[in-house]
Amino acid sequence: MILVAGSANLDFVVRAHHIPAPGETVLGRDFQTFPGGKGANQAVACARAGGVPTAMLLALGSDAFAQPLVDSLTDAGVQLHTVQAAQPTGVAFICVSEEGENAITVAPGANHALQAQHLPSLQGVTHLLMQLETPVATVQAYAQAARAQGVQVVLNAAPAQALPAALLALVDILIVNEGELAALTSAPAVTAGAAATSSPSPLAEQLAQLPVPCVVVTLGSAGCLASVNGQLLRQAAFKVKVVDTTAAGDTFCGALVAALSQRADMPLALQRASAAAALACTQLGAQSSIPSASAVAQLMQQSV
Ligand code: RIB
């Protein structure tokens, strides 16, 4: 079983010609709400990938925003461990541009109520998948418990922030984008283009700085790069028509962990995760855009 411990947000999404600059007002188009939150998105991505059962530990408020989040997770087949919080359910305000890029502001609310004592039994859990929309102290306590019980700790270090070395020492697989990698290594963000042309790659040098045996950095349309015990693996991105990149990273994380928990080797897991993330860019919204295992298999077959 995979256990995802993390955030659930109701996403308030407006599409607009472009994302407003500081101080700018833009007139957007239609407005919609979608179930989101990095943790919940990743749990749905694990569940839709199929193969192994997925459970999620989350915290919700006692308000109308909680129910759509519960419904989306349960419809996907995720087993819930829900903490009832005094704070309101987490929300995210998202502007999506014509190019499918987004800008997201999160009000974490109930997500910050997750505490060390809420971790359920890890019996039967092979992988614990976490993100950084819940308190770092809680993430570290869960990682500590998982490490002590031989559970693989997978951390998607998003949103970007520096982390204590003691937490990184408990992580088996770290998944970051370029900005998140820069925040962890205190280095300027390296662009995917520079990564492809420079030798030795500045990205590879940054990966080598991290005290984690397996680090995966996602590079958007340039694919991804993984360092597994010092060995570098590259996976190209699958080409799709981009509508909205929201939750593409979350879909990558969930699909990667689902593949690894089914004992896929890392190159195959990276391929499945990249195909799933590409498909997530073709639909508007977070959990609404996460593909099924059969859609992922079809895209992989078409691209052979
Ligand atoms: O990664 C996308 C997610 O970030 C959104 O669903 C939003 O809720 C924020 O958590």
C-alpha cells in the first residue's frame, strides 16, 4: 500500500489571457472550482495508476469546501484517514494563462493542523509520499516513523523551500522541479536548456550535493533527470497540446511512486510518470486532469 500524507485544497480557477504582474488587474474568463492540493492530487494519481491500494492522511475543516475533496478522493478509490480540523479547509487561488502556465496562491488552513500524532499505522505500507503544504516538523516526524519501520520515504519538496539536513537524511526518493532544487541547494535555478548543453551538467552537480540516494528533477517540456546512487537517467517529455499544467508535477509524483511500488525499474517508472504528467496538461483543473492507467499506456504505445 502507498500512504500519501499531505494537503487537500479546493482550487478556485480563473483562466485569463495572461497571469497578472504585481499591481496589474486582468479580466479573466470563466471561473470554476476543482478538487486539488498537492497531497490529494498525488493520492489520486497513485490510485488512477492502479496496481496497489492508496490511502491518504489529510486534514479538513467543517465547511462546504471539504465534501468535494472527500468525494474526488473516494471516487478515485483512495482510502481516507481524515483529521477534523478547527481551521477552514485549504483553498488555492489559481490563474491559468492561454499558454497553460499557472500562478497559485494557497491558504493552507486545515492542512496546517496535521501533527505527528495523526500518523496512522504503517503496517502494509511500502511507500510514504509527502509534500510541503503541511508543517515541515510533521513531515519530518512522519519520515522518521517511516524510516524506523522500513517504509520508503518519498518527498516532493514543493512548494520550494530550504529544508533541515535532518529531514533530507530521512528521504529515500526526492522529487523536485528546478526552482525547488535551487531552494534546497541554495544555487541559482538552472534552466533545462543549460542542463542539456553544459558539460558537466550544472543540474547533475546540484543533484550530487543532496544527501538523498535518489533525486528526480522535473524539467517541464525538457523531460526529467534522475540521479540514482550517482547514476544519471534521462527521460524525454511526451509531446501533447498543453491546456493547463496544474497538477502535472503531482501526477508525475503519484504515477512514479505507483510504478515503483509495483516493482517497475526506475527507467520504466520515469517513463510512466512522464506520460501521466503530459496527459495531465491536456485538461483544465487538478484532479480532473489526472489520467487513468489505460490512457497512460496508450500514450506510451503511441510514442514508441
Ligand atoms: O500542484 C497543484 C496544486 O497546488 C493545486 O491543486 C493547488 O491546490 C496547490 O496545492
